[in-house]
Amino acid sequence: MTSKSIRRHSVRAIEWPTVVLAFFCYATWLATGFLLWPSYPVLALAVLAFTAALQSSIMHEVLHGHPTRNARVNEAFVFLPIGLVWPFRRFKTIHLRHHADERLTDPLDDPESYYQALWQHDELPPTMKFLLKINNTMAGRFVLGPWLSCVGFFIDDAKQVIAGDKPIRKAWLLHAIGLAVVLPIVQFGFGIPLWLYILVPVWLGQSLISIRTFAEHQWSEHPEGRTVIVERSPLSFLFLNNNLHFVHHKTPTVAWYKLPKLFRDRREEWLRMNNGYAYPNYFALVKAYAFKAKEPIVHPVLRRAPEPGRAFKPRIRARSISGLGSAPVPAEPPKE
């Protein structure tokens, strides 16, 4: 086989574990709604929350160029938004910008930062400051985080659509088409009231993901010390091994099922590289930060307010996906 044919073969490569996982996710969702819900509604709601969280993890895998080398084919694997909330193309645009490690945690440049600049925080009403304080604990992030994220994100995207942002409008149009399929299945096929589906599977599904995202990043003067490694967890499958988040950030094109071996083979090197920002499991995080803030709300470096009397134009275009800060977002998602 020539080198040219090898390159052609690699371009056509299909990562079958991810393909199977996507079908498993949708099949589980359908089977739970049609078969489990009528007899075991409480169990069904819990399983539906699991599938919503799993699809969120699959969306993350897909936006990084898996399981094929064709972006449109990949998008088809997550086109039906069973978690209801995030338009895939918006998630993709925002998340790929987040992968600029030298800007991680900066609320003016990192669209997934949970920090705020001092001037942002000072402008908030007292009620919002109180909610953000609660949201900085692990229990608060689990319960309150999904609502803060969604409401802030929806409001800002609506403003940009009204202002004429065509890529954002297209992303939401495609999302609406997917919802036009999912919502009737939930309401009329499964027989689950939409309000209940939102309050349990959707909310709980996002809360499960918040366990992973709570401590994924922290401020550090060294960019490699900003991303966590959680070595072991029963939730690793649900998170598609993104508990090894530093490994993912350093090798963002590596498929989810290859990350554990990659970490095991170089464990000491990985831990040394990220300055030891690691936890043995998520229970250690819960034990330490269930009702205690792990990080300040105000970014440690962005504590200075704008100087009075000077023109000040912050680097802002859209709210971050966390709903807690603002960051610029490119008009088009990067090409794969």
C-alpha cells in the first residue's frame, strides 16, 4: 500500500466505538420512553437524565472531529437534541475557542470561564451576586448551575439573532428542527409531560455534567496548571473519560476510549505537566467543596476596574456558555 493510499484510508477512518455509543444513546432513550416509562416512571426519568447527559458528552466528542472525518456526518450523530438545551453548532463554536489553553479561565477570552472580571461583578445586582456565590459551591452548581447557564445564554443569543447574526440564527434554526422531532416524541410518543421532562431529565442531565465541569479549570500563572485530572470515577463512562481533562486538552483529537491508556502509560508525566492539579475521584471534590467555594467569583488577575475618564471597550461580544461571564465568539465555527 502506497503512502497516498494510506492517507486516503486514514481520511475515511470511522471510529466504531463512538458510532455504537451514539446509537446506544438514542436506542436507550427510545426504549426508556416507550417501554420503561409506563411501568416504572421514576426509574425511567433517571435513565432519561443519564441519556441526556451522555448525549452531551457525545456532542463534545463530535465537535472535536469524531467519529468520522466528515463534519456533516458527525453532526448527524447528535442532530436530535434529546437534552433540549444547547444547539450543537453554538456549542461547537464556543467550545473550540475554549481550547486556547493560554487564555483558559480568562472571562474576557475563555467562553467557558466561570470567573468574572471585577467590573463585571460590580455591575451585578445583589441578588445575582448571591446566586453566583451559591453557584460557586459544588452543591450550588449541581442544583442552580443549569438554570444560570441556560437563561443567560438564551438571552444573549436572542439579542444577537435580533441584531442579525446569521450563523447564530442558523444554529438555532437547525436546533429548532431537531426539537420539532424530539418534543412530539416526548409528549405524544412517550406520554411524558414536557414540563416534567424539562424539570427532571433535562435539568438532572445537565446537573450530572456539572459534576465534571465544576473543577475542570482553575486560574494558574502557568497555563498547563489550569486543567484538572480526576484519576478515577464511576462516572468516567458518562463523561467519556473527560475526567482526564488535562490529557484531553493536550490531545484534543484523541478519541475518548483511548484517553485512559494514554494517561496510564504516562501518568507521572501528566501529573507533573499540570503541576499536580489532580484529585483521586469526584467524591474528594464533593467532600471538600459541596458547600464551600473552590474558586473566587472574580478572576484573580482581572480585579482592577476600568480607569475613570478613559474610553473602555471590553473584549465582549457574547455571553459565555456558562452564562456567568462574557467572551467574544467567532462568527463561524472553525472548520474541521
